[in-house]
Amino acid sequence: MTTGWKEHTQDGTSPMHSTRHDLPAKSREKLVALLNACLASGIDLYLQTKQAHWNVKGPQFIALHELFDRVAETIEGGNDELAERAVMLGGTALGTTQVVQRASALKPYATDIVKGTDHVEALGNALATYAKQVRAAIETATQAGDADTADLFTGISRDVDKQLWFVEAHAQAQS
Ligand SMILES: [Fe+2]
């Protein structure tokens, strides 16, 4: 085991650390990049959800205001798990706004959205994009030989699907 805290870098800004973790370094590097890719989208999604929570208006205000906050809490919990798993594997969690802006797979959230139905549409799209990214990551982590990271993605994927259901249900029938 090497002792340097900076074994090597993935992109010059995210050092990999020395660890006794038994997965091969190449696999860990790949997994850290995968975790950070989802973390960037997850942080973006968290902020988009808060944006909706703060600005929603209309007859369903209180229901949507509270729902969007619960969605944000769920996404935030997943983000913490993703970041800490990246560090467990010897990597660096990349959670700054600058990285998020560069790396998020989500479309920017329009800041002029007001109506509840429009927030439901926008947030539904963001949740679906993130759900697809995380579901694909389950397979990639499995192929990299890391059942634990695959399991983490599976849990997050199940949570995101549930939040998508909660949000989409507002648009699936006329009230
Ligand atoms: Fe609030």
C-alpha cells in the first residue's frame, strides 16, 4: 500500500487516496467517477426541487409545497450516500456548484415557473432524467464488480421512482 494521499488524479482536480479496500484501483476509479456523475445530477435535482418548493403557487399550493420539500429531503439523503461511497472507495466526492454545473445530466430548471402544474411537469422531467441515470449506474457498478455500490444505486433508484410517482400522480387524472 502506498502512503501518499495523492496516489493519482482522475482529472487533475479529484485525488484518489490510498486505501486497504480490496477492489482493484482501476475499478474503484471507475466507480468513483460513476458515483460523482450521479452526485452532480443529484445535487442539481435537490436544488431544482427546492426551487419548486419555494416558488410554487396555485390551488394545490400547500400539498405541492410540502411534497417538493419531502422530495428534496429524499434526494439529499441519496446524495450524501453517493458522496460518502465515493470517498470510501478512495476517491474524492465532487460536490461543488462549479462541478455540478459542468457535470449534471439535468436540463436547467426555468426560474419563471409559477403554476403548480408547470412545476409538476418540470420536476417530473428532472426526476425521470435522474432515475434513468441512476438505473443505468446499477448495471455499470455490477459490471465493475462492486455489488455494494450497485445496491446503493438500487436503493436510490427505488426512492427516486417513488418520488416520481408522487409528483406525476398530480398530473395523471383531472381533479
Ligand atoms: Fe421550506
